[in-house]
Amino acid sequence: METRPEKSPVSYEVNVRNLPAKGVTVTFAADPNQCGELARLHGLLSVEQFSAELAVQPWKKDGVQVLGRVQADITQACIVTLEPLPARIDEEVSAILVPEGSRLSRIDDETVELVIQAEGDDLPEVFSGDSVDVGALAEEFFELAIDPYPRKEGSGLELPVQGEETDAGPLYEALKKLKGNG
């Protein structure tokens, strides 16, 4: 796995200290160098395009809610044939962020009852300072949308059925002998 840089290749800081009540809409797209870096970091053959449109709005007293969409066109290697396999990512972004020290970022077993719902919202993420990196957040949702086992349609591993004779070559015969079946 690649060593992660300190900043996302698509870093986009939004100052949330004096966020308007209606929030702000942020739209950005990765340039070719950023697309290349995203491909390298995520083990892809290429990222043809990456873009995000995000609404950054105040949440409760001092938190921030980020809603929107990240879209990308990528090319992965098929896990069976290693052939290039194009894919489209169109992922909804939904996150709540709270500043360090916020009472909403602390979970105290004595004062808060934590109810976990499988389909419920995630716990708020914590940010520090006056800004939130919505580009890095969009990259997180992009990463989660990448198919970890891309397979070209119709490709598969043809394994012999137990008891079926096969002419799989000398390596297969040697392995059969080692296993004691030959």
C-alpha cells in the first residue's frame, strides 16, 4: 500500500468559522496531475476525471454538515485477466464534522446512551482549526466506492471439478503428487 501524503491530492479547504446560515456550495474538479496522483494512491490504472459538488452547512451550534456527490471515471485492472476495466463512480457524500473539544465529539459512557443503528448516521468526525478539507472528505467517499475486486464480465477462473481429469500441465501434476492424489 502506498504511503499516504499528509494532504489529499484534491485538498480543498473551506473556512467554516463564519459560515453563512444557508451554507456554501463548493464545486471542484481534479486536474490531470491530481488525477494521476489519485490513481497512484488508490492502485488504479488511471483516473480520467474526478469532480465533486458539496454543500457545506452549519450543523447544530458549532458543527458542519457536508452533503453532495463525488463523481469519477476510473480504469482498474480486472482481477482475473488483468485487462483494463473502465468504471464510473457516482457516490453520495454525507458527513457531519465537529470541532475538537465540542461536546458532540465526546462520548461519555456515564452521560450519553449510544444507540447504534446499522443504517443510521455515522458518528461525527472531528476537525481542528477554522477549516474543513472537503476535498479530502470527497476522496474518502471516492475510495469507498472503488470496487476492490473488479472483474470483467464473463471472466472467471475455471477450476476442475473434483474427480474430473484435466490436462493442466506439469505443475498441476506435480501438485497432485505432493497432495498424494497422483
